[in-house]
Amino acid sequence: MNIRKTITVPEAGRMAGLSRNGAYAAAERGEIPTIRFGRLLRVPAAAWERILSEGCRPADHPIGNRPHR
């Protein structure tokens, strides 16, 4: 079984009902937690699913609010 540990910013946005641009704007504001791998910007899948299910903001979440800059 191949389970992805990270998802793209647009995929995370779709899970929250956001457009592509809205998702990147939310990531820029730190509302979607991100990890940068060189030029790639990814969202930790398990943490994002937990945030969505618990209804908490990334700043309230144990992984913290990590702007991607």
C-alpha cells in the first residue's frame, strides 16, 4: 500500500472547499501548514486531516504555524 505523507497545496485547499489561489493564500497566511522541499511546497497529510477534523487552526495545532517562506 502506498500512502502519501504529503499533499499539494491545491489538494489541501480542495479538502477545505478552497480554490487553488485561495489555498495558496491560506498557506501564505499560515492557515494551511506547509513544508518546503527546495522549490516544492507540500502539506503534511495527517496533520491537515487532523486540523480539518478537529476544527482547530494550525497555530493551535502541535506542529505549529509554519509559514512557507
